[in-house]
Amino acid sequence: GMGLIRNAVEQGKQAVENLVRKLDKNVAADYDLIIIGAGPAGISASLAAKKHNLSSLTLEQDSLGGTVYTFPRKKIVMTSPMDIPLYGKIKLRETSKTELLTLWNDVLGKNQIVIREQSKVESIVFQDKIFVVETANNEKFTARKVLLSIGRRGTPRKLNIPGEMSEKVAYRLLEPELIENKKVVVVGGGDSAIETALLLTDQNQVTLSYRGDSFGRIKVGNSQKIKEAISLQQIDVRFNTNLKSIEDDKVVIADTLTGDVTDLENDLVYIFAGGELPTQFLEKVGIRITKKFGEALLKHN
């Protein structure tokens, strides 16, 4: 995964360079370009738009950095050397989430680019040769072009079990160092779940619940670390289990093979059950989605 951030940065830049060649300045609109999403691709696109003297607006439904922002604060971010518009080449192999966000904030600030955070786009309508973009905050903007850089992560997938709306339930871990002396249940078998469980083991009692019978497609480093933690009895891993309900002081967990149900004392629950792809949003804004050989193909109506 080292090239993912670099590739996103490159794709955001290339998308803007392509749009520049097709821009019709004779069409009246608030902006030349509205960029939706402020992850690595959206940030790069914002900088590229400034470089090409485009009037642009970047809308982010959450916080600057997109998925990177949701990483735990001390998580090591793997990347490859990349070329950031208006900044130049940066030779990173390993960096922290905080350092990466600081870099992006610095280059955006120096170029007087403001990202509108907490601005979720609800609709995009193409009419009279312009795009009309409306947000959940009831703001309305027009643009000659729109660039979607919303990624594939979508919104966290819910378990749809009783108690999931409790305040002790979360779908991301931001500051693991602040959590101590807690009985924690982590749900999931992917890299995010395993990394979260490992980050919390030093100061907490952690149970990892996974519906599968083994960890499959995870990073080699995570596979080695979780095996070591299991052998040292630092973490209680329960394969072939599902959470049935979440209560104030416990969770109810079921063994999918035997049907046995167990109550576990619990303070916090972290759920990493994947994400719902933004299919509904894409279809709503006029993107026709078909599948061929298992891959989604997008086309604007």
C-alpha cells in the first residue's frame, strides 16, 4: 500500500490538468471548479487548481485529510516519494499522520487555500451548462466543472444490532494513548481492526471478535504482530464470533459454530466491519453504475 497516497496525489493533479483543457470560461458560474473531498487527491487537486489560476472551492464532509485524518494519531503512514503541486517533490517513506497533515496544512496555508470542512454534498445537478452543488448546510454553489475525489471508503458499515447507537461505540480510533484501564472489544479482521487492537493492548484488556476462522488478507507486519500478541496472551482473539448486542456494561457475543452465547464485561467497542461504497450518492448525482467482471464501471448520464 505504499503507493496509495502518492497515486492519489498524482491522480488529483492529473484530473485538474485534464479539466483545464476542457474549461469553457464563457459559461457564467461562481467557480471554475468545485472539488468534492479533501483527502490526498482532493488536496492535490486544490493545489493544482490554484497553480492553473482556476477559481475553485473544495468541500469536505468531514475533516482535512479524508481517510488519513481517521488514522490513529501515532500510526505510521507508508508512502512513496511524491510531487505535490505548488510544493515540489517530497521524499517520504515513513511518516506519521500528524506530520503528513501538518505538511498539507502548511502548503494550503501558504497558498491561501481554504478547505470547507464539515460540508457534506447532498446533490449535484447539471443544468444550463453548469453544475449546481448543494450541501447539507443548505449552501448552493455553481461551477463550470466538478471533480469528485471522495474515495471508495464511504461510510462505516453498521452491525445493526441492539445498542450500536451507544456512546461507547466508535468506528475509528484517533488517540489510543488516552485510553487506559478499559475493557475493549474490537470487531473485525482487517488491518484497521488489528492495528486498533494492537495499539490498545498495552494499557487495556482487549478482545478481538472476528466472524472468520482466520485472518486473511492483512499486511505481513500486522500478521506477525497479532500472532505474537496472541502467543504472549496480550490479546483475546475470538474467531467465528459475532456481537449480538451492546449494553451499558457488557456485550453479548455468540459463537457462530456452536451457538454458545457469552456476556463480556465491556467499556468500549470499536467496529471495523468495512465501509458502504458511495454508490447511492453517485447514482443520485447522475453517475450510471454497471458491473462487468465484478468491477464497477462509472458513466455520467
